[in-house]
Amino acid sequence: MCTCALAAGAATGVWGEGARTDGQLAGTRSAAFSAERDAVEQAAAEALADGKSVKDAAEEVVSRSGDRWGTVYDQGEYAEFERALDGEYTGVGLWAERRRDGRIEVSRVQPGGPAELAGVRAGDRIRTIDGRRIAGRPVGAVVSLLRGDGESAVVGTSVTLRLERAGRTWTETLRRARLTTEAVTVRQLGTGVTLIKVASFTKGSGERVRDAVRAAPAGAGVLLDLRGNTGGLVSEAVTAASAFLDGGLVATYDVRGAQRALYAEPGGDTGRPLVALVDGGTMSAAEIVTGALKDRGRAVTVGSRTFGKGSVQMPTELPDGSVAELTVGHYRTPAGHSVDGRGITPDLAVSERAEEKARTVLSGLGTRS
């Protein structure tokens, strides 16, 4: 069974307070994973015996391991991440990612959230949180600082960020709020086109995509906007892909060297013209949908290369109830292309006015029978 969990801060590469997109793969083992897991468990056991922080000890091992997406949560953080699967979380409304050089940058901000209202933008570098330097830290640890711990992890408490943009640094103090993510929004563009924007694959989002496709006018084209989608539950991604496919392969993933597969449900709308919009913020579960629709010739993809997060994580519970999520495998598109570290190159690469160009492509597809 393969699932992707969306949690506030974990994104399959990009971590956001309201959407975790790391894949969880139950019951798997690989040599690399087993070695990392054993090291984490040993460090956790030693820390517990010495009266030290289990989470800190585990985080140190994960940080040294080179597992880019590995992270450690305490019980409260993991419970909050689980709640985020329902689209709610406490935080300041920003998603962050760790660049390859160790820098932590804002990947996107939630409209109307405290971060956006304070003028924080995607691309801003986060230098410190409440005075603590964060360069090189696991993204999960960064998200923990943003959300707070214990009494500080409640609505109305404050967190102070030191930010950098284009060489300028400044400080913003934000107050945490209870935020709701709108995973799927639908608009009629007035030109016989239905725009379905999927921000993340939280619980129920796949069925909402299917409902939107069923409700679209007969023969009308669909513009599926996956830009900035940091991922989510793989099961929801498969359901969303199923809205446009009549069964068949969605993706494969490896477990201990063996290949396993995810399949679409039969009965999807295969005749409606479809264009998928993607960009560098399209990640993980969203890349699964992109790869399936592109490889199977179901959609024309427009935009820029996707992020390239094709790894899968599995949770390991530690002695104090903390949870370490470690990389256990990778997935591939139906044509066998690896996504991790490469991303998906769209059929039509555009850097400006992507939606306008996508609509032009869609109008040229006509109505399929």
C-alpha cells in the first residue's frame, strides 16, 4: 500500500505548515533505509537512557545521513500533521523548502494568512526563527519552530522571523492563527473552459476533482492547475488522475528492488480536452498526476519543469513516541521515467503568461469524441 501524507510542513520536499507531502510506504525495507533506521533507533535509545532529548538525537542522525526528506516529529507535531490531512492547521501560513546549499526559503504563502499579510513572499530566505539560525536544519525542525511547541503552539502566540530578499534583511513578528487550506477551487472562465486548481492533495481532494469534472459542461475543456501543489496523499492523487482516465497505470514505485504499481479507477472522462499547468512548485503526489496524464497522452502539459520529488518516506516510531520519517524508495511515471531530482519537463515549456498560453493550447484541442 502506498500513501502520501500531507502535513503542515512536510511536503514531499517542500514543507509547509498546512500540507505535508512526503510519501509513506507501509511495511517496506531497503538496505539503505534499514541502516538509517537502525542508526536513528540506536541514537534514540541511547538518548532515552541518558535522559536526553530523543528527538534531538534522532534529528542529528537524520541530518548527517544525507536523507534530504528525512525528518523527526514529536508526538504533538505528528498529531498536528495528521490533523492537517483534513486541511486545517495552526501556523503563520507559509511553506518552506531547503535548498541544496542548506538555505531555507519560503516556497509559497497562504492567501490571507499572517505571513502574506506581513508581506512575506515566495523566494524569501528565512535566516532565523526566534533568534535561532536555521541554515542546514531539517525542514521538519524549521516547521516545528514556525508552529511552536507546547503552550506556544496555539492561536495568538507570536514567532519572529529574520528574512532576506535581494540582499536586504529585515525582521517580521507574526502571530499564529488557525488556518484552513482550500485544496480544490473551481472557476468557469467564460470561454467554455473549467479551471480546476488543486493546491494540495488533502483528504477528499481527489473526489472533489472528479465532481468538478462531472459537473463541467459537456464537451468543455478542463484546465487542471497544479502549480505550487506541494503534494499530499497518494491515494487522493490517484483518485484525481482517475477523473480523466479509464483505469490503467498511474505510477510504479520500488520496494526492496521490487516494482509495485498504482492504478486508476475505471470510468473517468477520457474524451474531454485537458491541459495541465505545472511549475517548479509542482511536487510529489502532484508529479504523480502530471506524469500519469502526460505519459498516457491524456493531457498536454504546459509551464515549467516540476520540482522533482519522487522519493517515498516511511514513519518509524521512537521510544518516546516521536516519529522519524525516512526515505525508503522512489516512484516512476507510467513510461518508467524517474522523477526524483529530475522533475517532469512539460510538453510546452513557458516561463511567462503560462495560463494564457495553456488556454490557447486548450482551445486548439477541440472537443474529443
